[in-house]
Amino acid sequence: MKAQKDIRLAAARKSKNFRIVYEYFAHYSYDDVFSSASRRLSPAGEISLKLDSEKSNGDPYKALQDAFNITLPAKSAPSKNFSLFRTHFREAAYGHGTEINEITQINSSALVALMCFYPINDKNPIEITVSSGNEHHRLHFSSLVLEKENPVYAANHPSSIDIALYGFDVNTGESVVLFLESKFGEYLTPGDFDSHYGKSYRTDYEDINKKKEELHLLEDVSFHAGDHGASIKGGHHYNDGIKQIVSHFIGAKKSYELISEGRKVYLGTILFDFSGLVDEGKTLLDDYCNCYKDLAKILNSIAADQKVNVSVIDNACTYQDFFRQAEFFKMDEDVKEFYKL
């Protein structure tokens, strides 16, 4: 147990981009969480730690299965649904990207999305209220896809959204899908990020910039569009997150769910709040939430102008608030303990 404590403290001192994440896991309240041999920590490169176990032999699937005890029959513990875990692990680990190489790292946003959402099904649904354009909607979800790909412009570069929840509006019965971008510790390292897109995005970025100036929002973030393509620059916010929401908005407008199924599409982001154990996390969380709120207003105004049935959720949500609201959803007790949810 002391060795596990020492490795957590060492990671908190040297983890650079994920320093606050590892300070969170180094807190004394995690001593019992990491006392089990099934939750052994080992280095993942120079600045990260990954979950391991004596029986996993380097297999990420087995490591997570052991760490969260996904071995019980579903009838004994309905939230530990082995078949759902297997299905959604494959989606999360082998989607568009390199998640299989990082999904056991405790700073992984793919890991927190997988472990928190995988048990959802028709017998264990999630029901929450979301607000978009200051209108409240009660939504009921009973199925899930992780790393859902939506077309953008280049066929080989889709918009890959972390979480897609499928269900209906409780009040209207309308079929809906909620696309959520999952952020664990990424927003904790803001910087003057300058992201470049190809010419295909020019019109989108021109529309965003025009609407931004019209509404006087995101004033210290610039959306550039020209003959050589588009880019985002400015401030010291988590601009990479702004870029990703823009891409997901374009993907939502082109999604199969909207075009072929006629579903109402909601888009948002869900972030992990570290301020419960690390005070410094609140300032950075609030900064990105303020940026997101302005961006949501811009994108909702564009969606209204274009008459597309896509709504961006007004405020970024946190994992803590989201699952506090989903009171009937059965999350694994091991996951609740691990993330302090």
C-alpha cells in the first residue's frame, strides 16, 4: 500500500500537463481505493500512471475488468453487465484514434466515459434534464455508442464524439440523441492553441466569426477563415476544446441520426470537476465553462438561422452533476468509489 501511495505522490509532482489530475488521485481519500492488488498502478511513459493487475499480463481489457470487478453475474449486480462492458470497451478502445494505448491510464477521458456510462440499457436508463436556448427538456436514454463517428468533410477524418446517448423526450415522445464530448484533465492545461483546418471549413468559420462579433461573445478568441483554410487563436483558454465542439457541431448537422432517422440532436460537453479535492481545478473549470457557454450561444444562433434540428446545451456539465441528476441510473459502486461520484 505504501508503494502505491509513493507512486501516486511521485506522479503528482512530475506529471506536468496532468498535474492536477494526479494531485487528485494522490489525495489521502484514495489510499483505500488503491490498496487492492487488482488496482495496481504502474508507469505509463514518464508522466502518467496506468491501472494494472497481477492477472492482466498487460491486457488493457483484463486490467480494467479486474480493477472494477466486472466479473459478477449481471443478476447479482445489475450495473456490472459483462456483455455491455465488453461491447463498449471495444468501441472506446478501438475507435478513431489510439485509445487502446491509453485507456488504462487514470488520466484518460475515454476511461471515465466508458466506466461511467457503459451499464446503460433499457432496464438501467439515464433520465436527465438539459437546457438549450433556455428551454428545458427532460430526456430519457436507454442505449449508448462510444466513439461515435459523424461525417464532416474529408471521408477519412470524421468527427468522433466520445459519447452518444439514444432515447426520447419524456414530454413530447420525440426521438433524440445526445452527443457528449468527454473531458477529464485536458482542460486543465490551457494555452494559446492555434489549430488549422483546410479550406472546407472556411464557410463554417466565417459564419462563427460573424455571429461572434454580432453577439459580442468570446471576444478574446479569434476564428479565422481565408483562402488557406481556417484556424482558432487567442487567449489562454482551452482552445482545443472550442475547436472540437465546432467540429462536432458540423458533424451533428451531417449525422445519420439527424439526416436519416430524423432525430432531434443535442450536443454538449461533460467535464470532470477536480475542485472537490484540488482547489486550483475550479478556476480552470470555470474558465472553460464560460468559453463553452458563449460558444453554445453562437452555435445555437447559427442552427436557428440554418433551420437545422440541432441544439447545443447551454452549459457544460460535469460528471458529478450529471450523475447526481441521473438518480435512478445504477452505476457500479466500484466506479463511484474510484471517481468519488
